[in-house]
Amino acid sequence: MKAIPIRTTLSVCPVCMDVLDAAVVEKAGGVYLEKECRRHGVFSVRICDRPAAYRELSDFYFYFVPQALPQREYYLNATTRCSLNCPICYLRYCDTIEELPLDRVREAARIKKIKRFTFSHGEATDCGRLFEMIRILKQAGKIVNLHTNALKIADVRYAGELKASGIDHVSVQFDGFNEDVCRSVRGGDFLKTKLEALENLNRMSVPVTLNATISKGVNEPEIGKIFDYALSAPYIKDLSFITYSYYEPARTNSDKYIMPHELIKHLEAHTDGKISEEAVIAFQKLFYAYMSVTEKRKCFYYFHFMVVRCGRGYRPINEFIDLKKVSRDLSGLKAEKKKLSYARFIWFLILSLTPRAIMLIPAGLGTFLRGGYPRKPGKFLSITFASICDPYKFDARIAENCGQGIITGTRVHDSYGAYLMEQMKKADNRRENCVC
Ligand SMILES: [Zn+2]
């Protein structure tokens, strides 16, 4: 079957990391990113198994979301040290930093356009001055998040100091309840320790995100279990399913590759269709529209959904917002080649609310006004199905609107995805590992 073009972009050769012309095409019932390096041949990576949905969302994203919006959210690279040595980690290909100087944190805190920092790209709890860094950022009025393996937070005294430093939110790496999975993905069984850390965060009323890395044939059955667990724990505000990515020059683990649409299907099956792929795609259009009017950067491959906790159960967001209607309204605007204003977005949203939505106004308005960042989670659980850049599926047009920048010891980078590709390019140990 002949490939049907969807759009063109730039990517990299996964072996030599040279920049290459690339094409997103539909063929054989899937969507592929294709590119050719003169030295290392053709690379064709399947990025979606739902061509119609992909095309619809891609057209929508590139119509409504302006390119290269200003970046307002940054990772802060406190250290690249880590107490774990996860087999799937890419940090071995990145510059090392022992400890970010406090003056660098003070400089970062003075940048007015940045509203939110996340300690990431290394295990920040292995940095001795983490609490001082958080205090500096909080004194400057920033929202501060921490990505962590959470091992230290299992210590109740450490958890208390973290809370006292002013942290707003903690994202805990949590790949499921299966000990074998934990060993193969993280190099050890840390389930008990992580559950203790989560309990400490719960007791201290620190809002939490669970970040689960999902690999095909490894931990897909955990998706449903993690969802049920998060639903029953109101201090968990987000659930983020991130696809496994591979960084090696040789595709030793390509059988584990999975993309966001497949993650959605797993949750659809687990919930017997209560969370449907159709609703997730419609909600994603609303989310792109929200990004467009608020000028927030976000990756095309970060699909979001939301459920509302009700009693012992939940209702999906499409019971409160008529997503089909709002999707039709937005598509109509696109068909007429009109732009979306903030006022029109709000109007579309109001017209799409169902009678049941009245009960959500108090909690929903606060969350909306804080950019999706409630002081006290509880009512809403947001679910993300996402994929981050790796040398095989790197798409420069999407990376232009990467949802995170990164501040390292020497530079401020506006796209974390592009930063990772730069790091791979200069990594000698990556080329040495090449068996091609
Ligand atoms: Zn090459």
C-alpha cells in the first residue's frame, strides 16, 4: 500500500544523531515517522495505530496551537545523581551535574515569565541542598514540583522536611504493583518503600502525581490497577502513563515500544468503555483549544482526560461537558478558517456544559483559574497518556512546543525534547555502544 503523507518535519538519525528530513505518513493501517540517513539507512517507527484519529488531532493541533509559544515551565536540574540505576534511563547519555549552585537557582527564581519549576532530570532528593532550593523558589512566588523515585520520602522525617520547605506537588515514579516488573524496569523491588512514601505524602496533604512508565509486554496490565488505586486516593491529583522510549543506537528493545493511543485502549478495556477513546480524543481537542487561548505550550503527544470522583466511584468528564458538541463547534470554526479567542472559548465551554456540571462549578473554577493546579485535589483526577522524545520518534515541529524547558548549570533550554537530542548527539558513550 502506498504511503499517504500527513505532514513533514525534521528528525534525527538514531545512530549518528544527524538532523534529517522526516515525514509523518499513513500506511498499512498505521501512522509512521519515516526518515533516511545516508550512512545508516531508513528508519520507520510506528507512532499511532489509529490513522483517522491521528490525522484529526494533528490537523487540529497545527491549526489552533501557535508554534513556538513562550515557555513558562522549566525543569530544574538540581543534580544528575540518582540512587537507582534504572535499565530504561537515558541519563547515562547526558552531561552530569553534581549539584546546581544556589546562585543559579536564585537567577532562575528571578525570571518573571516562569511560573512553575519541576526538579527533574536526575533524582533531586539526592541533592543535599534541595530544601534550600525549594525555599528560594517559593520565596519568589513560584509553584514547585518534584519528580522523584520517592525512596527518601518513605522516611517520615525527610517527608516532613520536604513539606516544610514549601513543596507544592510531588510526582512519584510508580510503574505498578508487580514486583517482577519493578525489578526489570527499575533494577529492584521498591514497591513497599514507594507505598510508604505515598502514605507519608498523603498524611502531609501534599498533592501527588503518579508517573507510570508503560512498556509493551511488560506492564500494560498494571494500567487498570494503577487507575483503581489513584481513584481511591483523593490526594492523587494526576495519573500520568508515559510510554517506554528507547535511546540506544541499536534497537535492542523495540518490541517494548508502545504509543499513547494504545495506552488509552488499555484503560478503555479496563473501564468497560466508561473512559472511551472517542471521549479522550474529543477532550484533547478542547485541551488544545485551551492551550491556544492561554498560550500554554504542550506536546502533541500528551493526551489528557479527566474523571470526577463521586462517592465511591467516578464519572468521566464527558458526563459534565458535551464533548461532541464542543468538538463540533471547534471543528466548525476551523472549517471557516476562523481563529479562537479566549471569550469564544469560554462561550463554547459554557454552551457545552450539561446540567450535572453545576455541582462542579466551585471546585472546577478554582482549578481552572490556577491553570489546572488545585491547592487541594480531591474531586478531579486527571489522566495523561503521553510519550516523550527519543531519537527514533523525535519530531522537531512538535518539540517546538515542548511543555517543559530545562535549566542546567550553564544554560536555559526552551525545549526539553530538543535538549535530550542535543545531549545524545554529544554523548561519546552512546556512539561507543553502537553495534550498527
Ligand atoms: Zn546516521
